[in-house]
Amino acid sequence: MAEKRKFAKKYCKYSAMKIEYIDYKNTDLLKISMSERGKIMPRRLTGTSKRFQEQVENAIKRARHMALVPYIVDTKNLTDSAYSKK
């Protein structure tokens, strides 16, 4: 017999929150799909649907360009939050 899954099924957090459009100005929403070092998390890890993943990528890139989200994070201070307000 096939073994049961030992992990929960991934789901799209954005469709669960019933969000229509992901805006680049909403940095709290963008942090869901970013790693602690500021990288965009892939779909296979987050479970985001294709439609929302494309919106997230565009929004993060726009937010980086507008300097709302950092391009890179100082790796020396990884104990601090990457997005902490100083």
C-alpha cells in the first residue's frame, strides 16, 4: 500500500486571503514570498499559484526599484530582521 503523506498540502496563501491584486507598496504582503536574505521564494516552496507568483515577482522587483525593499541584506547581521526599521 502507498504510504500517507507526512506533510501538509501546500496552498496559495494569496488566494486563501482573497486578494485580487498584489501591490508593490504593501511590503508586509510581499514579505510572505521573500526569504530572510531578501530573495524571492520559488513556487515549489511557497505553494503560490502561477498567477500570484507572477504578480509577486513583478511587485517585489518594483518595490526594490523604488527602494521599499532591499536588493541585498547584510549577511553579517542575519540575527536582526531583514526588514527591521532602524
